[in-house]
Amino acid sequence: MLPEDKKRDFEEKIRHFIRWNSLLMVLKANKDDDLGGHISTYSSAATLYEVGFNHFFRGADKKLGDLIYFQGHSSPGIYARSFLEGRLNKDQIENFRKEISTH
């Protein structure tokens, strides 16, 4: 079991990775297609989201779990977190917001 100060340091490091990954996703999506969205919405709420994910939100496979709606503008951070958790792969991240045709 990690001491509390080490847990906080570890959570902060994860939060930095998620912010960085979400920033890169937005920049890449905006470079060619202007589909990236708003990075500032997630950045300003990242700590709140991470505290929720790490300490309060609970999923469930065979029983009721938390259902959470995320504002679309904050989705880059949620996608970036899902990537770090292994829920999304590299191809899915690289196609952020390209699920539908833009033509």
C-alpha cells in the first residue's frame, strides 16, 4: 500500500499524462479537419474528473453502476484517459471525432 503523499503524486502524474494526450489529440484533429474541440474545458476540470474517477465513480459489470454524462467539449480528456486505461487503442485515438464523414 502506498503512503498518501505517494498516491497523490502518482495521481498527479497520471493527470499530467492525460492532459498532454488530450492536447495532442485536439491539435492533431484540428490540423487537417478542424474537428478537435476545446482543450481548455477539460484542462480546467481535469482535477475534478480525476478525483471522481479515482475515488468516487464506480462502474459495474453485473450490477448497477454510476452513469456519468460528460460535456462534449471535455471529451478529449475522457478519450485520453480511456487510452491510458487500455479501453481505446491507438487507431481509435488517432481517429478522434472522425467517426462520421465531414463531406
